[in-house]
Amino acid sequence: MSELTERLNQQLLAGASRPLMQDAKAHWYSGNELNLEKNVWKNYWKNKGIGHNDIVLIALTNSVSYTLVTQSLWEIGAIVQPINPKTTEIQISELENQYHYSAIVVNSDVSQMKFLEPTFSSQPRLTTLHEPEVQIYVRNKHVAHLIDDPDDDQIGLIMHTSGTTGKPKRVGLTHRQLLAGAFNVIDSEELTEKDSTFILMPMFHINAMVISNLATRLSHGQLLFRPKFSAHLFWKEVGDEMVTWVSLTPAIVAILLQREEKPAENNLRFLRTASAPLLPSIHKKFHERFNIPLIESYGMTEAAGQIAQNPLEKPIQNTVGTIHKIEIKILDKDLKELPIGSVGEIALKGDNIITHYLDPQPEAFDNGFLLTGDLGSLDINGYLTIAGRSKEMIIRGGENVNPLAVENCLVNLKFVKEVAVVGTPDLIYGETVTAVIVPKEQTKEHQHQLALLNELANEQLLPVERPTKYIFDMKLPKNATGKIQRTLLAQEVTQQLKEA
């Protein structure tokens, strides 16, 4: 057994008679019930010949079963690759043709995937919990692998990420890296068995898988699974279930601000944000309205979750906090280390940081350090400030423009629901600053709104930062965690401007 799987088993055994996990129907399961269910799954995989280094594709919604299926596969040395449960049949077919999975697990309500029939056999649906059954496909003529206890350097999880170039890459995380990532969260958040959290973000994302799921389990806390975030139920459930912390995205924070509900009596120690930048203006409004600590953090899949987090006792707004048990450097374009206060590319090295991608990307590493593609600076006290993605910085006439600074200005106008700033081609300056505005109320006339935008930009932004184009839209392209897909947005806006 790896240390990760040993500790996960210890959590179930130590909490044998204690409620440890709650499903979407508010049913609690004890450690003993969960351990029995996990062993059912483990024996199931063994009987199907699934074992060491087999890759199992999982496309499920958040559930108690999700974490148990994952653990059961880890215990036999298999590898879990979680994906969005809304992934289309064509997309799954493309993944299968490329990576040849040993088994595929999908929600029970997914229509029969005919394309799998020549290669896979559909198995009887399996679950012993109150949760919905799942569909399982096992590869025909599968060469049974030995059931082998994993060691700490065994890959346990494969996730796709944009990595450092914007092109999706496969990140393989070992048991050792996953354990280190989870304990970074436990230490920085001071998690104990008295803590409990909702898992609202999708489990196919590193935030939910490691920061919420593994960190809570390894600290012997309680997990409450929900299929997705519900704005109108959030504060009520936080109060009713007396959860102590929740990991959210800035998009969720913004949604909570737009609603009238307020927290009733609750047991919250803090809320944390990750996965995308939190605009300072949104942070300030949230604090003024709810008076609940909102802790900013910074992480990525390649780091098994968390890289930096604001200390609970001394958070500093507009930073993502301090680095925990990770080596960090700020590098210039020639990969030379920059002094304190300078903005450059963030490079990382540590027990939770990958040393290579599954598909070779040697240009993403330098002397053992991962080149994140993110721009940032460190202050004298070790607090990290993110300045944006190197690929997303707008270069106008040779000057760098940080889109986050422009967004933080424009979002303060009352009629603005969301804003995203991207660079679009310009014959004279190379790139020009273009702002995409999602107004709270849709209208065909924007003259007054344009006047207000220009007035604010002229007052608060440098000339090089001021948008030269404004586009009004109904929504922004986002991924499953609510993060704006800037590369896609820039492509869409550029095409739209060409056609105009």
C-alpha cells in the first residue's frame, strides 16, 4: 500500500461508527458502511481483471460513490482519469481511440454508448449505496493485470490541463504528489476531524479532488457531496449542516453577491477561492456584505492542487498568500531569477509538483522547476501576487497591459454583470485592448453605457490600459469551474471584429 491509500483506509476505520460522508439526499454514511462499499468496488475490479497501471475513465457527477470508486482503484494500483460527465460521446470516443482505457464508468442516465460495443462490454450496474447506479464498460479481451499494491511513486490520477501553453496536456500525479498536495492544504487551513465541507465544484477538477476531498478525508473530517452549486440553497445548507469551510470559485462568489440571500447562523471558519483570479472589488463587496473571511489562494493541476494560500490569521488582500513547502522562483524571459518585487514567470519545485508531463513537454521545465506560465511577484514577507498569464498579457505598442487591472476597474459600474478583457490584433500597435461586457440587463442601445465605460477608464486607467473597443454580449465562455476561457474568447472576438 502507498501511504496515501493507507491513510485513506485509516480514516474509514477510525470513523467506523461516525458519520463521515453525506450524499445529495442528506443521508449520512459511517466509516464502516463506506469501507464495505469501497471493498465491494475493489473486489469488482479484481474480478474484471482490472489491476496495476490500468487506466479507468470516470465521467460521473459528484457523489459519495465517486471518492470510493477512486480509492478502490488506487488500492489495486490502477489509475483514475476523471472527466466532465457532460463530455459528449464523440469526445469520449476520441479519448478512447487515443488512450485505450481498460474500463469506463459513466452516470446511469447516459444513453447507451453504441460506439463502445465492438470493444467494450456493458456490465450490470453496480452500487450498494442509496445513490444512483452507474454504468460500467469493461474492455473485451482485456489482458488481466496483476493486483499489485501501489507504491508512493505509482501514478494515481491523470487529468487534462491547459498547462503552460494553452494546449491541453495530460498531467500524471503520483500517490506521493497527491498526498503532499493534500497535506499542504491541511497544514495551511489547520484542518482537523472537527471540520466539514461541501464539495460543490466538480470532482474531475483538481480543486475538488484534492483540496476538498483528499484534504478533508486525510484530516478525518466530514464531506458533504452535492452534484453542483445551488445559489438559492447555499447559505441555508451551510447553516443547517454547520459546515466549517468551503472552497469556491470567484464566479460563485460573484453569484452570491448578486442574490438577496444572506447567511443565517453558521459555523463557518472561512471560505476560500481558487481556480481563477478574484477581483479586489468583488472581494471588498463580499467582505462588506457578509463579513465572512474570504481567503484567496492559488493552485494548479500540475501542483496537485494548492501552491499558495493566504494565512488564516493574516490574509493580505490582492495577494494569493504565502507558499507552503514549495520552492519558488520568479524568472525573467531568459530564465534568470528576479529580485523581490519584480514581476516575472512563476517557477515551482516541490514534493507535490510534477517533474514532467505524460506527453513530453521539456520546454515547460528548467533545472527541475516547473515553468507555470503565470506571472507574479513576491514581496519581502513572501506573499505572492499574481499578475496574470504570460500568454494572456496584452502587448500594446511594446507595453504590457494586465487584463485583470482593466477588469477590476470596469466591473465597478453598476450595470456591469461580468467583464473580460482580451487583446485583439491591431495593425499599428500589434494588439489593442478589447473589453467584452455582459450587462445585468440586456438592451440594444449601449450609447449611455459606452459613455460611462469610457469616462471611468479615462479617470482610473493609464492611457495604454484603456480599451479601444467594447463588445456587449449575453455571456462569456467558461469552463466547468466557471473560469473564463480567455483564449477562446479572444478567438471569438477577433473573428467577430473581422466579420464586422
